[in-house]
Amino acid sequence: MSFASINPASGELVERFEPMDDAAVAARLEAAARAATAWAAETLAARCALLTRVATLLREHKTPLAALITVEMGKLIGEAEAEVEKCALACQHYAEQARAYLADELIPSDAGRSLIACTPLGPVLAVMPWNFPFWQVFRCAAPALAAGNPVLLKHASNVPGCALAIEDLFRDAGAPEGVFSALMIEAGRVDAVIAHPAVRAVSLTGSDVAGRKVAAAAGAHLKKTVLELGGSDAFVVLGDADLDLAAEMAVQARFMNAGQSCIAAKRFIVVASVEAAFMQRFRAGIEALRPGDPADPQTTLAPMARADLRDELHAQVQASVEAGAVLVMGGKALDRPGFFYAPTLLDHVGPGMPAYTDELFGPVAAVIRAADEKEALGIANDSRFGLGGSVWTEDATRGERFARQMACGCAFVNGMVKSDPRLPFGGIGDSGYGRELSRLGIREFVNEQTLWVR
């Protein structure tokens, strides 16, 4: 079955791509295995120089690369350009910091000299999603490559053009054969790739369902995994919050990328003393969103990436309303070409509703009312997910105290949850395990080897 690149704004076919046959996949796996020894032996300076050249190419070709992202998965063009720039920043960050992150760690013991040394594991299989088709790849690839590991990319089936464009960037930057390769394969063939002796570790960003499957396959072969899975981030508004700021950021945190982000704010938990004032501001901000052509800089709400994702989201909204949620606005597909869903606001969301318990991956905001701060924290932590969360209050000390109690990997005070190359990123619970980015991210795919010398 071929991979179809379909423009989400129009529903029209852009291009078809044929999957690789078994022989082609085997050839790329063998090339990665051959490259592993040489890439690990390459100097750190040379590996970092590759990342610097890739960063330069990303910036030089930002306009066409962003246009490709917009055509394949529907992202607003301004957001797509920012995504490409963020990839360049990640490459630049690891080019500058890899030496410090991977430096030997001397530890006093009964030896004459004892330390922890970081050595590469070998080829890393990156199973990546469509919603940030460049950033998710570079978030994994930049630290893995700097650490000396070749990368094999299995990208989402609806962004094949992005997968090939990223492969071209590394080739054009002078990456040796096998150091970075795209595998154009269906999801059903991933298990066989994981089982291949060339693959030494797996990084997946995707749903919790996909994470369980990949973790099971990797576990059967005792291969290291890092999983960044779904999220249902809490956005907690306390009684002393700056409501204008909170409402403005709530719109951005929920509707950026048409709400198709693991770390998008999804559950808006508002204490009773400010619920009316916050809802008034929040609704006004949502009403100001303008769906349209994502290539038009004036558009402020993009389409969803695929028709089936829109239909699944609509079913979750309907089920929540049937269970007692109040539909304030939206709640329907837009009557226009493409995969647009109306910006939607649900109020009085409660336990047992999909909007409360599940991840709504699209432009739908769920408001949950809390009596006070204590109840708000309980609701925030009443989730099987644990990726990110934020709290909004004028008192930074109060906010940090609250954030420390949030059951998630990334907690923000008066800020929208985001990933940053300088800070570790990842979740707990059904949001996965392991960390990406920062020093922790680069050390996920190394052998932290103990050395003891008499």
C-alpha cells in the first residue's frame, strides 16, 4: 500500500510514495550497522560539525521546508517556520553542549582512577508522529547523533515528504552513508525492524497504544526504549491569577497546531472564585479564532491533519455532551473543504466523560470547575497521563509549591508548557518514560560505562 500525502486544508492528494521492499529496508539496516562503528569512532568535534551544518541548511531552506510541513499536515505557516527554526536551535544546542554533556564523570573510589564514561549504543530507531513532523525527529536525532549513534527514521505515513526532506538535509550536510536513513515502511513492519540485530535502541513519540506495542516488541529483544506518549495536560487557574494573561495563554496553549499536540493544555481547571470572569475572557479569545488556509499568515486556526482524526474527536465531544458536559460553542466539523473542526468549548466537564479522562487531540477545550486550590490539585492529578501541566497565580512561590505537587514530567508556573533543548522533556504514567533534550536526553542512548583503574 502506498503512502498518500494529502493536503488537510483541501483534502486533495499531493503525492503518493511507494513503501520500501524488504531488500531495501535490509540494505539500510545493514548500512546503519556498518556506520555505527565508524560514527562512534569519529571525533566528537566532527559529529557536532555535522549538526552545525544541518542547522545552517535548515535556516537556509526554512521557507520551502515550512511550506512542506503546511501542505502535508496542515500547520499554520508561521508555526511551521518556527518549527524549522527550533530544529536548527536543537542542532546548534547539541553541537555546543555535547562535550559537556558527555564528559567523563570522575568518582572517588578504592581505584587509582574511577569514572563514568559515555559510549554510544549503536543505531537508534526513531518512530515519529506527524504533528510536529520535523521537531519530533530532530528532538531525538540531534542528541543521538552527537552521542555517536546512527539514526533510522520510521515516520508517520501521512508525512512521507517530510521524512525524505529530513534525510536529504543530513545527506546534503555530509552525513556518511548509514548515519541517518529514512525507512518508508508501514506500521506493521516496525516489529521486524526492532528485532533486527542492527537496531540497539528505540525512541517513540506517539499514542499510549503505540507506545505499549513498541515497548513490548523492544522488551522482547531487551532493547532500550524512550517513550514520549500522549498527554491530557492540566491548566489550573487559581483565584489570584492574572486572568487576562491566563485566558490569552489558554487559547494559545489549547489551539496552537489545531490542538494537535501532546503538551497542549487540554483540561482547564478553574477555581470557583474566578470561573465566570475567566470563562468570559476564554470564550472571547476562542471566538476570535479564524479557520482558513494555513498557508495564509492571517489564518489563526489550522485544519486537523486527517479526516479520521476529526471524526474521532467529534465522537469524543458528542459522548461528553451526552454525559452532561455543556457545549458552549463549536462541536462540529466545518462545512468547507479539508479537515476543519470548529473551535470548541465544553463547560462543566466531569469524571466519566471522554473530555475528562481521555486525550482530546484537536481544537476542543474542556473546562472543569473546582471549589478551591486543594480540589483543583486533586483534579489535575486525576489522570492516567502525566506529561505536562501549568498553574496560574500572581504568587510565584504559591505557584511553585503547587507545581511541585503536580503529577507530571513538566510543570510550568504562569507559562505555557513547551519543550526547550536546554531542559529535560518527558512524562510519567501513560505519558511514557525516559527523557529527551538537555543533558538527560543525550545520555538516554549511551552506555554509561564504569571504568576502574588500579
